[in-house]
Amino acid sequence: MCNKELFKSFSLRALSQCSLVIMLAYFCLGLLALCPLTTASDPTCEELTAPLEDRSLWQPTVTQRIFGGGILQAGLLDISVLLRHLHSVMSAQLVVVLLALTSLCAAASPEHDCKDLVKPLLLDNHSPIFGKWVLHVGSWDTPGLKNDLVVVNTSWIELSASSRSDIISLYWGDRLNDDKCLQGSADVTVTGMTSNATYNINNHTSYHEGKYYETCAECLLSEDTTLLPDGKSLGRYLFLFTRTGKLEPSELETFKKQAACLNFPDEYYFMGTNLCPDNRKTETPASAN
């Protein structure tokens, strides 16, 4: 389910796509109301709307003139009655069409847009995600996770192949707000469309389950769920990495829509640009510089 603001924006867009058709239909309805359908031998509009000589027999109301309802009160039978009856039938049919169009437009929901925006990235071929990525922006769905994220000023990761096809080697580097750099590595186990990794940072072990989604070119969109040792979720992050750390405004807007589709709040934390240097060592535990 998308949030309310996204639903509103998508619904307005869906309605705008139908507006031209509805306007044309209402225009046709107005023409029918002003002038009934006639054949070459039918009277003209002026003849049909001209008052009878005996005005007491036929006094159309304002509503009848607008919607083409000419009624003979004294049992008079006139060809205009038949034409106006035909007009009212066709008007009713057009109203049904208008109602159907309106229902279809109103029924348009953001679900289809979310399906297009949030497509899982298949990890059967890891090569598209290999290489170095710079974290540009992150979001969270649990307030406590924000506190852990905002202490980081910049972050980068590097993904590479390992000797096993189901494992990706990950190396990371974070610059904290106190200008300290933390770096470390982890093995990411890939199963279908999800990944699992265990991080050891300053002798603290954390467990994470990841999902990847299709996104902009030269970007990597990762949903990261922080887990307790028993598998219980502490909440989720949504990270958008880029090759350069830069992002176009249109790409940022797409990310925000994707976040809304994944039920993340409208809160974001943007990273800086002063990355930690790659001081890679042979040992795997995280180290402080």
C-alpha cells in the first residue's frame, strides 16, 4: 500500500489521463441537450423549440428546456415528442457512459505505479552490483534506527565475487561525525532475491537481511532489515547508493516514490562527500582509524 500523499498524486495523474475523454463526452451531452438528433426531414431546432400557438397546452420548464424534455400536457401528439424522447434516451445512454468513465478513473490506484516502481532485482547474476558504491541517501521505518544512521557522515561499500557463487564479498568504510573512520568486511550470502550478512563492528555483532530493487542507472537500491539473533526484526533501512555519490533531482524523486511504496515514512538522511580512504587490511574485523 502506498501512503496517502502518493495515493493522492497518483490518483490525480490517473484522473488527468481520463479528463479529455470525459470533457468530450460532456460536450456531446450538452449538444444533445441543446439540439435533439434529427434527420434531413426532421424539423430544425428553431422549429422544435418554437412555442405552440396555444401556450396553455405546452409550457416547458427551464429544466425541460435544458435537458430537451418537451411534454404535451393535453394529450397532443407531436413529432417533437418522439424526437425529444429519442434525445432523452440517447442522453441517458451517454450519462451511463460518463458514469462508467468516471468510475474507471476513480478506480485507478497507485498499485500499478508501485508495481512499476518497486521491482525486485534478481541476484542470479551478481555482476551488475559488483564494484564500489557511495551511499547518497537513506530512510528508515523505525525511529531507533535513525539514531544509528545519523552518526555516520559518509559511507561506501564495495561488492566483489568470491570463490562461491552464493556468496558476495563486501567491504565497507564509514566516516563518523567525529571524523573517525571505521572499515570492515563481511560475507553476504545470497538466496534467491534476498541476502544475509553478519557484521562485527567494534566487537558488536549485527545481523542483516537485504533485498535489492531495480532503480536508476548507476544506482543501487537496497532494503536492509536489522535482525536480532533470534531473527526478530528491529526495523528496516532503505539505502540508495550511486557510483559517484551524486544524484539527479529526478532520480531522487523516484527514490522517494519507491520509499513510499515500501511503506517508509517521508524522512531522509543525506550523506556527505568526504569519504574515508580505502585502508584495506588482511584481517576482517572492523578497525578504527
